[in-house]
Amino acid sequence: MQLQFYQVRYFLALAGTLNFTRAAEQCNVTQPALTKAVQKLEQELGGALIHRERHLTQLTELGKMVLPTLEKIFAAAEAVRLQARNYQKKTIAPLKIGLVPSVSAAVITELLLEVARMIPDLRVDLREADADGLVGMLLDGEINTALVGDAVELPERIDRWRLFEERYVLVLSRKHPMARQTVIPRQDLHEVVFLERVGCDVARRFKQACFADDPGPKLVHRSDQERHLQQMASAGLGAILAPEHAPRLPSLAAIPIEGDPVRREVQLLAVAGRQYSPALDAFIKVTRVRDWASALDKLRRTSTPASNRDDVRKADAQDVGSLIHTTIPGPPSSCPILSRA
């Protein structure tokens, strides 16, 4: 059986009007052409669909039976045509970006604005998961690209571009005794206990760097939500080990740790060999050519409360430009928060 789309359309018009003349006008064809198309449809279905008697036109029992099915077929075909037409016109430009919990969306907001100026119909969907989860989402097509920290071992199908390196700092309430210090000596970290950030990627390296000869501080509170951690830190419950670029509440201060024992590299991932949409192509290009040293310095200073900026500048004075580097990624791990014992 080979039903023609125009035959179905003509029959539906005739079923709606029960008048050959009006149905032909509605379909913008001659009445003989409409009659011939309906007759061919009847031949395909093996029976009469229309009973015509002088000026009276009615659907036969077969016509009444197949009408609902043909209406669904016609509606589905029209929906497909509309989707194809919208795709060709590029009326929607989706861009699904994955972020690990320790990479703030603040890092890419200016990039998204730049892409939106090039692609007015841009629609961004941000997803959050750990590095392994984001790699799986990339391969499954659930996201188009991802920003991760020190990435796990990646499949050959994943392309990656190194963007920048940054240090981790101690973020704590400005009322906390350590907030008065310009740098946190490593030995002072032994006076605190960890509050765990679930799913973060540098706690293991932090523990190895600062507690190599110690069983490690006591774990107390934990959360996988940055906003909850910052609220607890603001209340004086602990101090967060966080990337220096991350936005923070005005009530929090960011203090460097002696020797910057933990640094991480942020990388951009995409599936190799997969055709880029215009939105993805634009995002990857603007991300790769961005002056990350200047961008992160601006972001870091914008997120630093005015009363704390001078102290941070003093801590940085001996190592200007050391915040942004390119290095080989380290192994994945998880992240702590600190609280005075």
C-alpha cells in the first residue's frame, strides 16, 4: 500500500465539507483533480470512502472507520514538516554545557554573551555532574561540551583543550580568626577539621600535600551544594577550600595558603569527530581564544570584598602572574572544607 500525502489531504478536506466543490477550493485544486485523488485512495484502501448521491455526499462505513487514523497520520506528517522547516531556519540554537561542581558558571557568562551576540536564538542549558558523569553525558549526546577540573583518564573519542590553571584558597567567614591573616601557614591547617564538599576533585591532593604525615583532620559537615557550604562558612561553621575564581558571599574572605599547595587545570571537552552545531562551534572558538589570565584576574578581584582586596594583593605581590599556567592534569579526587577544631 502506498498512500500519497496529497490524497489523504484531499480526502480529509472532503470529509470535513462533504462537498466536492468546497473541498477542491480549500485544497486549491480543480474538482476533477480532487475526485481523481480520492478515487486513487479508495483503490489503495480497497473500498469506497465516499457515497455520492446527486447533491448528497456522505462518508461510507469504511470512510468513517479510517478517518481518525488518516487524521493522525496527516497531523504527524505536518508536525514533521514543521520541525524540519524550523531546523532549516535555525530558529533555535541549543547549547548544552556541562560543569563540574567546582567550576563556576561565572567563568563562562561573558563567553555566553559573546556567543549570543553572534547567534541571537541561542538557548543555553547548563548541567552539573562530576567529571566521569560529564564524559558519559558527552558520549551519549546529552551535552555538547563540558568544563572539568583535572580530568580523569579520557576516552580517545574525547577532544580536550587546556584553558587555565588556578590555585585553591581558603574561603571563610570574615569573623573567623584566620581571616586576619594574609597567608595561611601550612602548619595552621592542622588546627582545623575538614567539612567535606561532596564530589569535588582536589581533596586527595590537598590531604597529600598538607597532611602527608598525619591521618588527616576530622570530617564533620558535608554538602554537594556550593550555596549551602558558603552559608555554613558565613555562619562560622567552617572554611571552604575553593577555586580562587569562584564567586562568594560578601561575608566571606579568601586567604591564600602558603606555597599554593593545590592548583588545578580547567579543560574544555567535546566529542571528537562529531559535527559541531553553529552554537557549539562559536562557543569552542571564543573559549579557546579567550585571554584567561586577564579574565580570571578580573573575576577574582570582582568577587573579593573591598576590605579584603588589599590583603590579597599583598599576598600576590611576590608572585604576580603566577595564578594562570598550563600543566598536565593530575588524578581525580574530592574536596574539603575546613573548620577550626
